[in-house]
Amino acid sequence: MDDTTRRTPDTSGTLDEALERLHSFGPERDGWLSNHAPMAVEALVHHGQAPGVHRWLDHYRAKLEDMPDRFTEVTPANWREALGDPRRIADWTAYFERETADRPWREVLAEWWPRLLPGIAAGATHPVIRVGHCVRTLLASGENAPRVAELAHGLGYWAARHQPLPPLASLAPAAGAAAALDAVDRVPDQSGGIRERLGQLTAFPLWPQQPAADPDLTRARLEELVRAATHRYAAYAHGSPVMLVHAATAPNAVLRTLPALPRDLWAPSLDAAWAAGAAVTAAYSPAKPADYPAVPDGLASEEIFARAAAHGDDHTIKFTDTALDVGGPTALAAALRSIELNPPVL
């Protein structure tokens, strides 16, 4: 994986200011649509676009709703019954705020990561993506109150929306991640929303064929999955330019989180990432690929991200962020495809 656009850690304080602005708002609007602002502003700052963050947030403000009211406190004794209850978004957020105040954030993450992984597709994978963006900043720039609070918000959203995929059988093995994604069967009815589509899943190709005993091999396979999903977007994005970004961004969120986790959690993380990527592919991939233009000669990755920032769409910003992690001509072409297909908002 390649992240050559990162030059120096942000020292402007812009991300922390943005997170503090956002933490009075909930993670959703209109009952279930995700608040993408924390993820998008982290990507903007990460790629040197901090000067435009507050203007972007001012524009996005119309999509934000206040944090919902508390329902019933989540405790160590009742958390299992509260898992997956969206009425308790604020309760779960408060729970993780207490947990991260009392213990190191890595310890809290390591405890809850295996509990939350089975519900990785919850909230159309946005909770795990939000956690991945936050962990990247915590690892790269260190912890402080706004960043640790952001982790609490991300974990709280994931816990409240936690919903495992239906039981899935294994289809024929695939030799690699790209072949596995190509072999994913599309759901029969693609007319509904993501929850209706995921409910139709029955089986995925078997990938990887053998569990990796070596955590470093697990990481390499996860990098392969992110690369394959990013490349696939270039040819298949026309099926659903917004939703198909998650086939790449959700596994990449897991990849970004690995360094903060005990290595014995890396293998189940790969399994969950594959399930998330395959689920989104099955739910939204069109029947046939389309041609797409190559990256113009001399167009640098930094300029491509600047175009995504100027475009303003949150999914485009986040996908371009992942494409730049992957690097290379096909990934950059996929980023340009997202800029082309998603409507601009700025």
C-alpha cells in the first residue's frame, strides 16, 4: 500500500476543532443515514486540505442532527442486551466515553473489537470506517481529548447499529482477492436499501483458501483485498457510485486499525473485512463492467485529492483517500471515476 501524499502531521489544530464541533451531533440523520463529516474531515486534513475544512463543515451542517436523547444507561452488566439497539446510540457513546476516560484507548479498542467485528456491515459499514479514520489519526498524531472522544463516538455508533450478516455458506475457493470479488453472486433483488439487500445474502466465495498463521501474511492479504476492491470500483462504479465505495473503504478501515490491535486479532479482522467487502459487492455491483479513462499523464495523486476536496462529496473524498493509500494507475483512475460519477456538492 502507498500513502505518499502524507508529508507531515497536521499541527494546525483544525481536525481537533472540527471534531469538537461535531461531537454535539449524532452519527445519523433521518433515522438511519450516516453522518460522514468526522470521516471526511479527517481525510481532508490528512491530505493537506485543512484550510478548507471549516468551509466544508459549514456546507455539511444542514445534514447534521443533534445527538439523540439518552434511553437507558449501558453498563458492563447489560451491554449484551443493548448491542444492536439504535435507540441507545447516546447511551453507547456515553459508555465508551467513560471507558476511554478510565482506561487507555488501545485497551478499550482491543476489548471491543472482537465483540463488534461480527456486526461490521452495520450502518452500511460506516461505523467501522469512522473508527478506522480515528485510529489513523491517533496512531499518527497522538491522543488528545477530541480524538479519544471521536473513538468513543465511533465505537458507540457501531455498538448501537451492530447487526451481523445472515448465515453464509462457502462457494468455490478463489485464488486471490480480485477473483473472489469477481465471483461474488449479486443479490437477486437490487431494488431495496442496503438492509433489504444484505438480507438476501446466502454464500460467498471461499477466500482466503487457508487461514494465515502469520499475522504479517494476514495483513498482506488485507492489503490485497483493499487493492482489489479499489481497482474494481473503476470498472463497476456505474452500478452504484456511492454505495460501492464501501467495498474498499470498509476493508481499508480495518487495515488502518490493525497496528493498534493485538496481532491475534488480525486474522478475524481479515475475515470480517472480506465479509464486508463481499457483502457490498453482492448488494450493489452491476452485471457488467464499463470502460473507464486512464489517468492523464502527469496528474499527481495530490492533485487528484485536491479535485476530490473541491468536488466536496463525502463519499468521493473518502474513496479518494483510500485510492491514494493503494496507489498506482488503476487506483488513481478509480478515484477519478468517483469524482466523475458522484454529484459535486461544493
